[in-house]
Amino acid sequence: MLRTNLSTRPFYNERAVQVALGALALLVVAITVANVGEMVSLTGSQRTLGAHAVDAEAEAARLRTQAAAIRARINAKELESVANAAREANSIIDQRAFSWTELLGRLETTLPDDVRIMAVQPRMTPAGDFVVALTVQARRAEDLDAFLEAMEKTGGFRKVTPLEELTNDDGLLEAVVEGTYVIPEVDRG
């Protein structure tokens, strides 16, 4: 059997090419329709968001105007009075949070045998530091100095200084000592 093509014109399968081109054209049309639909949807969303943005800007401008009017009506003296009251309230809260047990425990660990504490008086400075004034009695000046050094070495007190010293009728040294009490941080974890 001979397998030779004796035709003058070769055979091309035009139908397969036409079907492939038709399928490709349908795919392009489908993608185009999907893109047009998405573009229409996004255009609508953009219009909606643009309207919301304009409304939000108008509301922000109105609120800025209202805030400026309120600030203009505030009396500076009343504001200062309220600020002072708030500082006073915070000071009372801080004093209420003051731990006497912690303070007395620190004093007990630093107190030499020949020194007695007669009075303890804490106060808060405007800067927010606790200053503790102690009235103490000591047999000798060296005992008082040892107490002051021990207070500072614990890290619980800073700037410990004697304010006044005198010898009483019993021959004991009485001194008023003042120092800044470092309040230990409370572990809130």
C-alpha cells in the first residue's frame, strides 16, 4: 500500500482551528464581562465611600468648631482650681496607699541598739516625694551617725540629714532627722 498524498493541495483541519479560536474568543468575552461587572461594583463602592468621607469631614469640622467654642468658654481660674483639687485628691490617694508596715519594717532593720525612735511623721512634697521626719534619741552622736548611714545603705531612704540636735536632761542626744523615703514598687504582676 502506498502512503503518498497525491492531491495538489494539502489537507488542513480548519474546523479544529476554528473551534480553538472560538473557545478563546468566548474566554476573552467572559473575562471582559467579569471585569466590567467588577468595575461597575467598584465604581458604586467608590461613590458610597466618597459620600461617607464627605460626611465624616463635615462632622469633623463641626466638632472642631464646637471644641473651639467650648475651649473659649472655659474660665482659666476655674480650670486651675479644678487642677489643684485633682492634685490634692491624688495626694490623698497616694498617702492612703502609704504602707506604714513597710516603713516601720525598714526602720527596724536599720535601728542600732542605742537609738530609739520617738516619733515618725511622713509628708508628701509638691514634687510627689515622701519625706519622713523622725524624732530619735541616741546615747552618743556616733550611734546617731551609724543609724543615718544604715538608713541610706538600705536604699530605702535618700538625703538623710539631721535637722536639729540637742541634749536632754537625761544626757541623751535628741535629734530630728529628715530623709526622702523611697516607696518600694508594688509588684502588680
